[in-house]
Amino acid sequence: MSALTRTIVIATLAAAAGGAATSLLLEQRHAGSPAASTEREPLYWVAPMDPNYRRDQPGKSPMGMDLVPVYEEEDRGAPLGAGTVEIAPEVVNNLGVRTATVAPGSLPAEIRTVGYVRYDEDRLAHIHPRVEGWIEKLYVKASGDPVAAGQPLYGLYSPQLVNAQEEFLLALRRDNRLLERAAEDRLLALQIDPAFIDRLRRERQISQTVTFHAPLTGVVDNLAVREGFFVRPDTTLMSVGVLDEVWVEAEVFARQAPLVAVGLPVTMTLDYLPGRVWEGKVDYLYPSLDERTRTLRVRLRFANKDGALKPNMFAQVVISAPPGSGSLLVPREAVIRGPDDNRVVLALGAGRFRSVPVALGRVDGRHAEIRAGLEAGDEVVVSAQFLLDSESSKTADFRRMEALPAAPAQDTEHMNHMEHMDHGEMAHD
């Protein structure tokens, strides 16, 4: 890179740093300290915003900015490559440039998502009548009421149930075993309790209202009837759910779906119960994606012996998937994401930097996987990388421009003189 191009880069970086680098450099030059006497002398001083304005000593530019020193290149035989920028140590220090080493490793495949607590639908019972009738007695009053297996739920009056009892008693009076068995099977098909049938056989008394009982121990949900309601077989009276084990339905992005498998361990926390962590596992992967959110539903299973987990609770879920194969890791903040590519800024040493494209893998809260573009041991910039990336792109454009045929040389001193005269006239006006 020519001295003029390097001056533009240095001046631009110094101006972006708020002029702090230039002020610090001037103070060190004129402080009279022993360290200052050992520093190399600048070739000339240049205006930060006008590289054609040169002076042999420090001063102010026509725009009132401090002049920037320009030094002789240390290695003229090794020109900088395209996209490489070189920055004075003072500017690097004032920009707060920090670097990190590219190291081999693998990211733990933790999938963080959210979910909702549900009943264990393998043991969720929906209560429907088998005949038409009227609810004469309701033994549960509200959703959430606990019930035990065999506990009365409701009493139903139905003409069909009365007729079925009469047929059974008629078969008993005729002492016809075939008719008796057929009438008993009909009562069982209508969900009449066997104890009720035994009492009917002994007492030979028809009950106008038949009581139905809970099929399992749990809690009542979706209670949709009250005493006096007329119901039919398609009426859902209520549901009874079990809470000693619950499901949690979570959603993961489509790109994370290959990492999830049945049986993977899962941890869960809830805002309702801070400090507690539940451990479970992946129970089932649904076969299709949600058409609106384009996410995959995952069913998780958790033990709930104390009943602390309630249906419809909102939960934070972490699915622990096996780690991927070995790759290179860089700090997440080192990656500059673009619409078409991802880049990092390499620190080449001696104040030299270059922006390079990389192939990005998985990213977590702290690190990013690099699949291609870097090697183990490379140094990448993790702060001020956006400014360096911008300057690297400009330098690459400058290099491409230098490959074009050179324009006719002009008298530099004459151009400087004319530029100075122009600035003088503008200031006078």
C-alpha cells in the first residue's frame, strides 16, 4: 500500500476514534520524555481529511484538525495484500482493539425453548352419557375438584335406562338365563355399574335415577353441565385428568429439529416456582410442523408427585442434545453477520488486520462454530471489528484500483501549492 493510501486509512480510523489517537500522539511527541526521543521521526504531517495537504511539522489543517504524522514504511519490499490495513499502535490502543485465539472445540447442543404444561392424555378420560336424559344430581361442582376412582360424578334420569332395567327384571322373573344375560350385557354397555346390577337382581326395584362414577383418580376439568341439563351421547359432560405425571408441549425451530430425539434429557423451570428445576425426557416428536409458526412440536414428560405442575403453566425448557463433531470456535461477538456472508477480522500482527469470509455453523450464547475460513491458532478481533472490517473493504477496493493503468504523473509540489492557495483564498473570503 502506498504512503498516501495508508495515510487515508490512519486518518479515517483516527477520526472515528474521536481524534483521541492524534491528540495522544502529539502529546507524546512533544512531552520531552525519554521514550519520545527513541521513536522514529515522521516523514511529514498530513491533514486527516485532505491527504494532499502536507507539512513538515505539526500543526492544524485548514479545517482546524490536528495534522497526522506519516512514517516511512518499515518493509517496503513486502506490500500489504488486498484487504489488509495497517494501523499505528497508538490508534490500535485508543480504539480498544481486543483479540481472541481460534481454538478447536464443539458446542454443547442445548436447545432452549418454551412450552406449556398439559395433562397426560394417555390417562385423560372424557365423560359422555350413553343415552339421552336429564342431569338430576351433580356431585362435582367446579373444574379442578379432586375425585377418586369410583366416586359418584352425576345422577342421570333416562327413559332408556328405565326400560333396560325393566327388561332385566322381566328376564329374571321368567328365569330365562339367555334373556337375563342379554339384558345384563345391555346394562353394562350403557355403563351401568356392576354393583348397581347386583343390587337390582337382589332387590328387584327399578331406580329412576342412575348414578355414574369416576373411572380414575384425578381432577375434574372442563365441567360443562349443571343439574337439570338435558344431555345426549354427543355431550361432553366433563373430563378427569391425572396430575402425578404431566406432559409439556414445546416448540423448536425447524433448523433444530435434527438435534432432537426421543429419550433426550430435559430440564424445566417455571417463573411461578423460582428455584425449582424439573428433570424429564423427550417423549414424542410430532410428525408435522406447525403451519403458522413453522416450528416442530415436541412432547416432554415430567413426574409431578406433589402436584406442583398445573395444566397451562408456562415453562422454560432446555433440551440437552449430544454435542456435534469437533470444529473451530470463536467468540460470538467476533462474527460480523451480513445478508450474503459472514466475516471475521483477522489480526495478522504488527498492527495489520484483514477481513475474511467464514462459513458459520451453530451459535450459542458465547461461541460460534467456524466450518471454513480460519485455522486453529488464528487471532480474531472481538472489539472494534466493525470499523476494521469497513476499512479492510475500502483497502481491497483501493488495491483493485491500483491494478488499473496509472494516470499521468503531475507535479506534486505544484499541486500542494495550488491546494494551499485555494484553502487560503477560501479562508480569506
